[in-house]
Amino acid sequence: MTESVLDYMTRLGRAAREASRVIGRASTAQKNRALQAAADALDAARDALTAANEQDLANGRKNGLEPALLERLALTPARIDGMITGLRQVASLPDPVGAIRDMSYRPSGIQVGKMRVPLGVIGIIYESRPNVTIDAASLCLKSGNATILRGGSEAIHSNRAIATCIQRGLAEAGLPPAVVQVVETTDREAVGALISMPEYVDVIVPRGGRGLIERISRDARVPVIKHLDGICHVFVDAHADLDKAWRVAFNAKTYRYGICGAMETLLVDQAVAERFLPEMARRFQEKGVELRGCERTQAIIDAKPAREEDWHTEYLDAILSIRVVDGLEQAIEHINHYGSHHTDSIITEHQGQARRFMAEVDSASVMLNTPTCFADGFEYGLGAEIGISTDKLHARGPVGLEGLTCEKYVVIGDGQLRGQESC
């Protein structure tokens, strides 16, 4: 009898739980050896990776996959180089596991502190980009976690080829193969099973479109680290250096349209709007960015009318909403109402305005005189990220190695007894 999807996923979950105990106690050297060996295996398997990816691309074209998704799916030589570099970078990062902090003596004579430990088993569900397989596997491995990776069906052959290289790295380091498992079935029931196994899976990280993340957030019986949208704002304050503001706002939107840290709404203080907006519009229009503005914006520059839904929209495209506001308070109000709590930036030379913005804007990352596209684990010095969280519990912002661990209390004594004199 053929194994059911539920039985298959249960088998993966059980194996991951057992493997998590092994990787959780592995030394830094052993984990780094696995990462370096996996990088070597990727380098040696370039032809096999390219052939597997060509199979996925051919199937994608046949099935009418959109050009943008085909572009994400492609494993170019540069992306293979990037995966290899990424593995080596993660190997070079400090190992957070086992670090102890804040040890202090209590009046009883005991010492109390906190130790950083792995989460256990992490399930990662993602779409299109096969390089996520490497990012996720490397971060989970270095942070001492076992992982179950469920990539999109459109990348199944690429993911299998990458998984083979990871398995070679694990074997080289003497670690069990179940430390990193790639789900072999493309059946969608596998996702439902993965998010419903709290006995085997400790946390789920979804990376994909809003529909996927909403479904997982709604149905999961396992804690989820996620963000739904990247509706990011840049606010040009009355005290902004306009030359700086033009450069930062332009970069925030045009660095890459399709990333979650791209600016989607530009807010401009009415005190500088007439000086700032014409030049800003000229730069965006030369780049081919479609502008949608409020009535006050339209009175200054040529822009399409912005509708209510525009303030709620993550375009991920060459489209920008612009609103002229009556100062800092209205800008903060707009961001906290319409934003997605991802990343927001203020351009100002006024320290008081900057401090208030950074204190009162309710987002995972708040920035000063910096484009929102810097919201990235690599740019934050995390080496890489497994995703960005807009939640407030456990991890917030780019989730790197530390975000894939938690802390437990450690208490050290020498025979002290509570309520009695020490013996």
C-alpha cells in the first residue's frame, strides 16, 4: 500500500525530532564542517544543479508560469556562486548556541543567568526560489536546529539537487541526514500536515505570497514567524536635507521593486512639499515609476489620483503612492494606520523629530536618513536571514541565527537551601 501524505510527513517529523537532539549538541566545528562540505559539494555539482533547474524552468514555461516567477526560479551561475558564498559566510558567523549571559548572584548565594539554545525543529514553507533551500538549511544547521523544507512544486527538481549537496555536507561532518530534510512530495496536503504537528515541529516560517502566509497563519497549530506585507514608508520631514532626501527616497523605491523592504508610500511634510516634490517626481518619472498622489500632491506634480486602497497596497512594482502631511504627528498616524509594521524611515536633520519618529512608529525596523531597502539580514550583520518578522513575540525584524534560538534560565548553586541556612 502506498504511504499516505500524512504518514510520510509524520515520518519526516519523527526523524527531525530525533535529529534535533543530535544537532543541538553538535560542536561549532562540526556544524561548520558540514556547511563548508556542502559548499564544496555545490561547487562540484554545478552541471547537475543546472540540469535539474532547466527541467523546472521547462515545466514552468509549459505550465504558463509568469516571467517574474521564472526569473526567481532560475539558478544562474551567479546564484550558484551566491549559494556557495552564503554557506561559507554562515560558517564564519559566531555560533549563538550555548552562550550564557547576565549571570548574577542573588541574595541566597545562587547565580542566575540565561543560556541560548536551539528552537528544535523548524518547518520552512516557501515558493519559487530554490536558493532559499540553502539559506534556510544553513541558518537552521548553524543555530543547532533540524529543519523540514517544503519548497514550491515548481522548483522540486532544483530543490532535490540542492538537498543532495546538503546531505553530502552532513555526512562529511558525521551528522544525521534528517538534520535537513526536503519534502519530496508536491502534494499540497504536505503543507497542512507540516503545520499541524506540534509534537514534532516547534516553529513554522512561511516565505511566499500573502495567500500562503494567511493560510498558514490561520491553520497552523505550530507557532509561526512571519510577515504578511512590506508596506514601507519614507517620511521627508520639514527639517530634511532635501538633497539627501531625494537620494534616499529614490534608492528606497528603485533599488529593487520586488523586495519587501521597497518603499511603497512617500510622505512629505507640507512645509517642504513644493520644494521637494517636483525634483523627486522628475527622478521617478525618468525611471518609469508611476506616481499616485493625494490631492495636495496632485496640486504640485503630475500624478494619478491615489485611492484609499493605494495606502494599503504593497505594489512590489514601479508604482509609488505619495501623500503630503501636516507634520510629524500626521506622518506617524498614517504609518501606524496604513503600514504593515515592517520598515519605515524618516529623513530629517532634527534630532528631536528623529527620536520621536523612532519611538512612536510601531514597526519592526525604524530608520533615520536611510532607505528602507536596507531591511535585510545581511545588511544588518546577521550574515543571512530566514525571513523578516513583523510579530512582537520571540523575533522581530530580520530573523538570523539568534532569531532561530531562544533562551532558558540557568541557575548555579553550591548547596543553598531555600528558606534555610546554607549547609
